[in-house]
Amino acid sequence: MSWKVDDSVQRKREQMDVSVKDTYGEVVIGDSPREPSLVLILKWGGELTPAGRVQAEELGRIFRCMYPGGQERSEWIDESVTGCEYAGTQGLGLLRLHSTYRHDLKIYASDEGRVQMTAAAFAKGLLALEGELTPILVQMVKSANTNGLLDNDCDSYKHQNMVKTRLHEAMQQDRILTQEDMEKLNPTNSRSISTALEFIQNPVRMCEHVNNLIKKLNELIKIRKEDQKTKELPLYHGESWELMQRRWAKLEKDFRTKSKKFDISKIPDIYDCIKYDLQHNNHTLQFEHAEELYKCAKYLADVVIPQSEYHEKLYKKRRLCMQK
């Protein structure tokens, strides 16, 4: 049986009569426990990073410019050149509304802490509010009746599974992608996906390269963990070398399956982990291939993430949204 405590702690009681499995699913040899075992699974939903806060506030300012009267000085600038800035008096159309109207605005988000803080940062940018995020969250962000937004028990689930299956097949091709292949993988001509596919060229070879870099990283982590000079060095937020090693060892194990194929559903996790370690731990880890691994994982993620969340054909994307 399983239940939640404060929506953040999940407890699961498992009866294990035959064998015990470790964190990575390997059977532990030895006498199995005769007494029932209790396994507590603690789920931490994460927290909004400083970079995420800046991005959410910027998105709020962009939305402000979409309101009538806010486009006078709004200019769409090539993101690759300037990062698309919104500043000055842009978006004054929304801000000219009387404060009572503006503060009647309610933003709905799930009850995860990081999601609610992101919504509060968005509201701060949208309404040009000042101060800390907590008062904004209490006043403007609601979480009632939002669980259905994350449910998969609808007709769209089968379409999501279908496109993920097709994407897995397309990314298992051990050859240089042709123009026809790229058009199938990028039917909407997305610039980011097109750039990523040109960089990847051969999906299997790129996944093999990423896998080899992960192996090198795991070897380095093991050395750092056992070295007297480095094993006591602090990692970000008190993470231990043991925990970092487990994190990357699991990714290495799961990324390449027993059938020697690559599980591309692990690419977002690889991208998140290397981005995290590159930002916060690389000064201690000193992995010389960190930026290379980040770049390869990012381009793979640029293809996998948008395509796996929605259907590969535009009309089927619309159909998927209608199912939701």
C-alpha cells in the first residue's frame, strides 16, 4: 500500500519474501529477510533555482507585452544575437489597468513548491511587482483543482506512447541522417531542432559518444571519492561523492539497455545532471569533458524533449491538445 504525507513524502511498504533488490534493481545474494521489510521512499520535488527565477520573471514581462497597448516598443529580436530583451516602457498597456483589476488576477499551479514559486516569479514579471516571491505566492497563486492537469488517464495517453515509440525508432538509426529523416523528425521546421539534428548527424554514434563520456565521468568520480586530497572537498548543497557516484552510475546503467540499444527517455536526465554539475560542481570535479558532454546532451535533448511531449505531425499535435 502507498500513501502521501503533506504531498511531499511517499511511503511504501513492500513485502519481500524471496530476495532483496538494491537501488539499481540488482538482486543481493544472501539470506532473504524472514520478517516484513518497510521501505520509505522520500520524494523531494526540488526548488526554483536563481536562474529559473530570472527566466520566469522574464517570461512574465514577455506576456505583459502581449496585452493590448503593450506593443508600442516591443520588438522581436533574434534570440541567437541578443537573447530577446524586453525592457523600457514595454507592456504598459497591462500596467495601466487599475490595481484592483490587476490584483484580481489568479494564477493556478500544481502544489509542488518549485512550480508555485515559478508561478509567483512569473506574476512578478507580468505585473511589475516588487519584493520577495513569498507574499506574491500567497496572494496570487492558487493550487485548487489542478491535479487533473497532470493526469494521464485520458485518450491522449495512447497518442503520447505512439509518438514516443516512433521517436525511439528514429533515434536508433546507426547512419547519418538524410534530409528526409530530418524532415520526419522536425515536421514543424523548428530552428532549435534543425540545429540539433545537424550537430547530431548519426543518432546512435552520438549516443555512444555520450555514453563513453559518462563512463569517463564515473571513473573520475571514483578517483575523486577515494583520493585523500579531494574526498573531503565540499560539493554543492552538501551532496556527497557517494551520492554523486550513484546518480551517474544509474544513468550509465539505464542509458544503454541490455539489448545494446539506447533508452532516449534518459536523455533529459543526463542533460539535467551534467548542467547541474557543470554549474555547481565542476570547480571541484574538474572533469575536462564536462562542456563537451553538456553540449552533446543538450542537442539530443533539443530533439527528444519537444518531440516526446507532443506528436510529430502538426495536425496530430492539435489532436493531442484537444484530447487534453
